[in-house]
Amino acid sequence: MKESYLNLPSVLYFMSEIRELVREAHGINSKLVSVPRLLILASLEGLGQDGAAYRELKAGLEMDDGLLYSNLEALKGMGYIEEKGVRLENKDMTSYHITGEGKEALDGARAWFDKI
């Protein structure tokens, strides 16, 4: 007979931890949990209200236009980022910055990821 290294108390503890993680996961916006969206929010968080122009995000995150644009639109739709028109180097551009709601969502996702 094989010797088991698991005992009932440790299995029950593990199961309660898993149940707690699942319970807390319900508070995370599943639409946020994607690598591009998390990278965009984390990048904008470090820049504060100044935010970043589209071309700066594209270069810094090394994302193609389709991936970056679709994720910016999704984050904007969730209220996690805002855009504003800016003039830079005599060109009209769009700048993006994180909102308070976006910061809260990012902090919540970080806290949950720290637990897993």
C-alpha cells in the first residue's frame, strides 16, 4: 500500500483556501484580467494624470495597433481610462490616463494575484 503524505487537516485547510480564492475572484472584473489590459493600466498608473500618448504606449508596450487600440477601447468602456486630445510637436494626438476606478480595479487584481 502506498504511503500518503496528505492528512485530512491539511486537505481541509487547502480546500478552504481554494474556496476563499474563488469567492474573492468574483470581485475581480474578468474583462480586466488580460495581459495587455493589465500592462496598459500599470503603465498609465505610473504616469499619473499626464498619461501617455497612443504612440508612446505603442512603443513602450511593443503592441501592434489592433491589439493596443482594442484594449484601450475596452478599458475606456469599463471606465478604467480616459482619453483627451493633446497637441504634441505640432500634431494633434490622443492621450490616455488611468481613472480612480481603474486604479482600484488594478489594485484589486494585484491583491488577488498576490494570493495565488
